[in-house]
Amino acid sequence: MSVPIRGSSVLPARRSPLTLHTADGLELVGELALPIDRDPVATLICLHPLPTHGGMMDSHVIRKASYRLPALAGIAVLRFNTRGSGSAHGTSEGSFDEAVGERFDVAAAVERAEFDELPDVWLLGWSFGTDLVIKYGLERSVTGAVLLSPPLRFSTDDDLDAWAADGRPLVALVPELDDYLRPEEAKRRFTRVPQAEVVGVEGAKHLWVGDTERVLDEVVDRVVPGTGPLARTWSGPMETASSAMYADRTTAASGAEPS
């Protein structure tokens, strides 16, 4: 019997806590989720929103990517707390460095994916995480990147020009009602990157509350074409996460568990 996949649904996966070691000597808290009964077909490294505003590896879109994508799409999901960021999984060493020292955090995550021989590595950045992707994501083993709600706050035109020169795929999902950068302005800013695909998402807001399914469908469509749209129901074993344990501080004020 199939049941609906809800915000707190945790589908089967091989989940392992991990520690990332940065080149400047910090230990970062993370988790790797793998398909339970097969090798992964692709990999997502997730970079979360601004930690000074509650962003963390358990921010709802990233958490639900880990909960769903190994089972529904065969995708490995590596998520972690950047320096100074904390969640139910623990707090990473160091302190927030305004997208400077975080370059080592990105490199450590990519290095771990390489060490574990994870296939077809894509970066998934959300808000502040998109700046880290744009600034530091052109690592040798990275296939491409998907950006959620890019504010282009810490990124520069030089960073965008580097992606243009490199040619790797760059997809930006931009909420119609974003607080920082809306679709028309995003299209203008990303003209510097000829291969960039800017997708305006009607009715969506910066935090993607209620829009997780749309987001994950778009991500999977780029990372593993032909896999989506993702199933909305599940007939196998399924756990339920504690909403109290994994509450996303960036959306807690809404009083609702995002979809």
C-alpha cells in the first residue's frame, strides 16, 4: 500500500555521519546518504543558506533531498554544516567567515566525494550556499551546479566570468517573489554566463516553503535526466523524522512543516 510522502518522511538510505577536514585545520560535521540497495548514479553536495540567519545542513530543502533522493532517484546526498554552523547533527568548528574561509569547506566536501569515489558530482547551493558554489565550485571533479534563490551577494562578476570561461552547466532556480533577486534581474545578471539556465518559479519565495517537490523535481531533472518527476507516494518502509529535532530555524516562524 502506497502512502503520501510528507515533509517528515524519511525514505530508506544508507546514512553515515561524517567529518570533513579542511585545509586550514577545521573539522566540519556532515552526513552522507546513499541508496540502500544499489550504487548511486550521481551525487549532490549541498551547501546551505546563511548560518547567521539559521541556515544549516538541516535546512528543509537540503534535509528533504537527503530524505528522498537516494531512494527515489538513486542520488547520493552529502550535506554538512559549514564552519561555525550548527544543527541537530552537531556544530562545525570555526566561525562564519563571510564566504572567505568557506572556500576550504567546499574543497573539503568535494575531496571527500572524490575519496569515496562518488559518481557525477553536482553542487546544490541555496542562498548563501549559491555564493559558495559560484566562487569556489569549479573543482576538477564537479560536473555542474544548481543554484536555489541566488542572491549574488558575495559573488562577483569575475566569479561568473570564470564559470562562463569554463563552460560547465549552471542552473539557477529563482523564485518569482524572492526577497533578494527575482527572475528578470537574475536573467540580466547571468547573461555573463552563456551556458547558464535561469528558471523563474512562479509563486515561489526565497525559502521555498511549500515548494520542495517542485525544487527537487527540477534538480533531479538536471542531475539525472529522465528520472523525474519524483514519486509523491511510497510503498516500502518509511520512517518519520521528529519535526522538533530537525526544525529549520529559517522557517520556524511560519509554524508549519514545509512540504
